Amino acid sequence: MYEIREMTINDYEMSIELWQRTEGMALSEADSKESINYYLNRNTGMSFVCVDKEQVIGTILCGHDGRRGYIYHVAVDPEYRGKSLGKKLVVSSLEKLRLEGIGKCHIMVIADNEIGNEFWIRTEWTRRDGILLYSSNT
């Protein structure tokens, strides 16, 4: 049976391995073990893993800025897709955001990530038009 539980830094190696082999997922220096540890500590209790016999088969990173929630790295091992695990991970994080008083959550998906875009459409998230994302290194 699958278990969804809070993500800890001890899940990092299995999570990064899943992210590296997940088609359409973009990784960067922000995904280092140190950065993920900081993120998890800053957003305690909001990120989750799905495990099968101690193996991480699904992930979600979630946090907020006090105003809006943000989700990153929703991934489910291809062998386990079609079992609503991704949806359950999202529901877990959204519930934590609601408990923190956060009323809206965003996810950024790469335009040509077909699997990711299909997932968010299927789970009835609204695609926003007219918003551009700008980035700068600090």
C-alpha cells in the first residue's frame, strides 16, 4: 500500500533521482540538497512524498509567501501513474495551505511539458493567460 507522508531531507536522494528521470521537469542549482533542505525547513509540513515499501514514488514541494502558495516538482514514477497519486499529493499540500490561511496557489509548468500540462488540465487547474514570468539571478 502507498503512504503519503511529509517530505524530509532524508528523502532527497530518491526524490532527485525521480526528478532527474521525469520527462519535462527542469532542475537547477535551486534543487541542490542544501537548497531543498532550506525550502523544507522554511515551509514545514507542506511538502510530501508518496512511498511504496520505503521507495519514493511521488513528490510535491509546496510553500507560501504569506499571500500565495506555490507548488514545485510534482512527480510520480511512470510505473505508478494512473492511480491518482499526483492528485493526492496536490490535495495534501493544498489542505496545508488552507490551514495557513492561503486562498490561492500557483504552479509554473514549462510550456512544452506535455505530461505536466495534461495533468494540471485534467485536475481542473486554470491556465492563466496574459501573465509573463521574468527572472533574474541575485
